[in-house]
Amino acid sequence: MTVKVVLAGCGNMGYAMLAGWLKSGRLQPAETFVIEPNEELRARAQKLGSAVGGDASDIPAGTTPKLVVLAVKPQVIRDVTAAYKNLGDGETTFVSVAAGTPIATFEEILGSKTPIIRVMPNTPAAIGKGMMVSCANGNVSTETSAFVEKLLAASGAVATVDDERQMDAVTAVSGSGPAYIFHFIECLTAAAEQAGLPKETAKLLAMQTVYGAASLAAESDEEPGTLRQQVTSPKGTTAAALAVLMGNDRLKTLVGEAVEAARRRSIELGK
């Protein structure tokens, strides 16, 4: 069985993606080769059945993978990508999950004819509940796009954007978004404790409420605004709370400012 996918980097995101591919049956272990310099991280990939190596030179000679997935930090993406330059301008498609790194950077390193797909995942991909957004250059074939979408779907929902400039907004909303939700859970837990609930009860109520509300919003045919209205009785407890959150567009303004700050930072990282 030939290697279809080389995964460069097996940290939290890389490992989550690999585990999803194999668990779903979208790839067989023998179709994967993992490059990871860290021995401990390399060992866990090997436990999944993947062949492994410490650097790109360990890939068997003559191997032409369908994909090279670059799952490394933006700070090292240039050096890591350069190690695969011999596969540039060819049949191999490069898929990057490095935040803020534009397609032009990979074309500069690998060659302008290289098929490149830029992906922004998020951490819920680790449990198959992620949001995966991709953007491709004009060299990527329809067949390869479908193959990549199939792999990404093992980690959650998949969307595409045609204008790469929108990836900065994607990063700010779904890439960084889980942290916003985690902080909201922290705040709701703290508020519950302040209201007199025991710590563990407060934590359970906060987490399950966010989880349940998000699940209902995802599964319902109603818009989130309509679901909000359905919970809100006139002059009731929910209305009293929403008067604080929604008064003067307080929460809407704060979230907008947060997303804009993340979007600007994404642009800076891409320079």
C-alpha cells in the first residue's frame, strides 16, 4: 500500500487529525507517514499504526504522496516547508493548518505550480466536533479538493472560502472562537458560585448549559435569535439578564471588538 498522506507535525492538532482519518477509515495506517522530531509525539503516532520519521529525509525514496499536511506552528512553517521543496511544482498537494500563513508563502518556497490548500481548523477537531475552513489556489484539482474535504470531515464540519483574505476573519471567529466560549464558561461558572452554588454544581450547570444550547442551535431549524426569544418571557428572569447583556449592544460590541482584534493579529502574523 502506497503512502497517500505525509503528516509533518504530530502535536495536538496533527495528532487529532491523524486519529480522525484512521478512526473513520478514510485512510489506512499504511497510507500515512508521520514526520515528527519529538520522540514522544512520534511514538503516539506509531501506536496508531503510521510509519514515522524524525525529519523529511526519513520518507522512503521514490515516495510521491498525494498530500503533505503541514501541521506545525507559524513560527517554523517556512523551515519545515522548505524540507519538502523536492515535492513542489509536482503532483503532491500541500495542505497547511498554520494560522496566518498565506498561500503565497508556500508558492514562494515550493514553486508557483504547486497545488496548495490553506486550512483553518479549531481545537474541537480533537473530538470530531471541529470547524474546518479551507481555501485553495488554482493548481488544486477538483478530485484532490474532494479528497481533502473528505479527510477534513473526519474532524468536524467543513466550509470553503474563495477569497483568501477572508481566512483572517475565519481565524478570528472559528479558529480562536473556542477560547471565547471556554472563557464564557469560566465567567458563567464564577457567576454561579457568586450566586451561592457549590463549585462543582456551578461548573456542571455552566458547561452543560453552553453545550446544550449550542447543540439545540445546531440541530434546530430556528435562527439563534428566535431560540433566544423562545426562552425569554416578558418581564421574566431571562429578560432581566438580557437587559444587562444586550443593553446598549454591550455584548455584541464586546464580541465584535474581540473578533476584530483577532482578525488584525492574523493579518500581522501573515506578513
